[in-house]
Amino acid sequence: MSVATAVGEAERPVLRIDSEAIERNAARIVERIDPEVVGVTKGVCGDPRVARAMLAGGAAGIADSRVANLARLREHVDCDLLLLRAPMCAECPAVVENATWSMESEAETLQALSAAAIGRELVHRVLLAIDVGDRREGILPEHFEEFLETAIDLPGIEVAGLATHVGSFAGVVPTRENVGRLVTLVERSEKRLGRRLPVVSGGSTNALALAAAGDLPERVTQLRVGEGILLGTNPATGEAIDGLETDAIELVAEVIESKEKPSAPEGERGRDAFGNEPAFEGRGVRRRAIVALGRLDCAVEALTPLREGIEVVGASSDHAVLDVADAPGSVEVGDRLAFRPGYAALARAAAAPYVAVEVG
Ligand SMILES: *Cc1c(COP(=O)(O)O)cnc(C)c1O
């Protein structure tokens, strides 16, 4: 965070997070479903203040994709911590020290975790990650048995459960059938181990609707929920989830230029700074504003301006260009404009060194 410390908060775009709204969203989700809810903080770069709000709302633990985030959380919150993304080899010592469980899909990583756990006289609990169709991480069901045997044989490793994730990569949605594939493997594992597995982690925000309708297999003990708690939206549809607050988080950026300009570019055109060939609608001369925020800070296309009549036209690494011609009142240099971030914008902004995070 070297850059961030060189400038004060007032000179940076600010991500404003209402921790009470986060707590209420967590509480409503916890109330609605049978499996326990683990709050996922990777969308807010593992911010411990947000983690505390999730726990206050009834989350049973916290999950994050980054080992560094878990290590910081371990210092600030007292709860079970789940590592969502398999670690790099060099991270394994930090994983056994900080994570209660980690999701794993490679024998090499299990071996590195085993070595790290033995060296510290610890037992590391793993959730074996199963790919039921999204084709990101996870063991294919047909290769599961061999992987289970590897895990069972390793000292310092305890199989605590199984986990699956769909949606993030290929957009596959959870169904009774694909979550059912997980449950089948849980049953086989339990037979082999001769004990009940404490954790069957059945999915993320996009599985909430199934869970609330009572359509998840009963054997699922846990869902890992990030976007639903933070933004109140369903990643599979982009729509608000009934009864959840969608205004817990906003991103505020300052206007650094405001001018009447032709909306169509002039001159021969090639690719833009990021290799794209954006199209622009010719709408005549319009008032345009530039905010001090760009693609380095967030996914600009995932921002919704909160002030009526403002539209995001495009962006480069450090500039976001807005059409403000239809905004009531004037938009002047120095004005601070608020946006509702979608998940991609939120996750990047929370991790960007140029963006301040304010949790109220
Ligand atoms: C990101 C992630 C989650 C949380 O997903 P949301 O859609 O934010 O609820 C859960 N599990 C894994 C493995 C993830 O990578």
C-alpha cells in the first residue's frame, strides 16, 4: 500500500460501506435458510470491519480467496476462517496457521499443507473441492476417489468436508441435480471414512434461492455468501434479491473536468488504451464530466451513477467519462459523484491502492 499512504483520504475516491446495512443483509439471509452462512469478504479485500458486521448479523464464519486477507482477519476477528482459493505452495505455512479450513483440489498442495502442518504440530482441515460443472477449480467426480485416498493418507491433514462452487467462471447455476452430485460424493466419503463429515459447503449467493425454497439437498450444511450480503444482488441475474438492501455500498469520485463536447470522436480510429474498439453514439454536443477514477480503480462498466441523468460513456486507466447533459443542476469541477458498484467494480475498488475505504 505504498502509493496509498502518500495521499490523504480526501484526495482519493472513496468506497463507503454501511456496516449496519451489511449486518441486516447477513441477518436476513441467515434467517431465511437452513444451512449456516459463511460471509465472504473477498469483494471488500477482506476488510475486518465488514467481516465483523457479517458476524454480527449471524454469519457462522468468514471466507476469503486470499491468504493475505485471511492472515489480517485472523488478527482482528475471532471466528472460523475458510480459504476459498487453493494456495500457492509458498503460502501453505500461512494457510495452516490462519485458515480453519481450505478448499483444495490438488495432491501437490495437500502434500505441501501436510508438511507445513506437521512442522507446526498442527492438523489442517481441508474441504475437497468438487467441480460439478462450472469448470473452474475442483476435482471431477470421476477422479474423486483417488484424491480422497491421497488426502486420507497424509499426516497432518484432516478431511473436514466437501465443497462445490458454480457460477463464477462459466455462469452455471446451482440446481438440485448438480449440488446432488456433491452429496453423492459426501455419502461415499463418509462410508469410506466411517464418520460424518461436518462441512458440506454447497455453494454461494446464487444458491440462496434454492436454499430458501427448501430445494437444496438437506445434507448441505453451509453456503458461502459474498455478493448477497454486500450488494443484495444475485450474480446469476444481476437482480436485487427480495428483501435485501442494495444500497449498503457506494463509490464516490471527484469531477476533474466538466465541458460541452461533441459526443462523437473525431479522426481516424484504432484501438483504445486497453485494446478495445469502443463504439460511441453521436448525440451532438453534450456536457461531459470526467471523474478521477479509472479502470485501475474499478470495473467502470459495472458502475451505476446514483444521480439521475448521468451516464457512464467509457473509461481508460485513470479517467471515467460521463455524459451529464441530462442531470438536473450543474456538474462542476470539484463535485463528488456517487455510484453504485456492481461486484466487479466493488472488488477491484476495495483492493485498489488509490481508493480509500470508509466503513461507517
Ligand atoms: C467468490 C466465491 C464465493 C462467494 O461468491 P458470491 O457470489 O459472492 O456469494 C464462494 N465460494 C467461492 C469458492 C468463491 O470463489
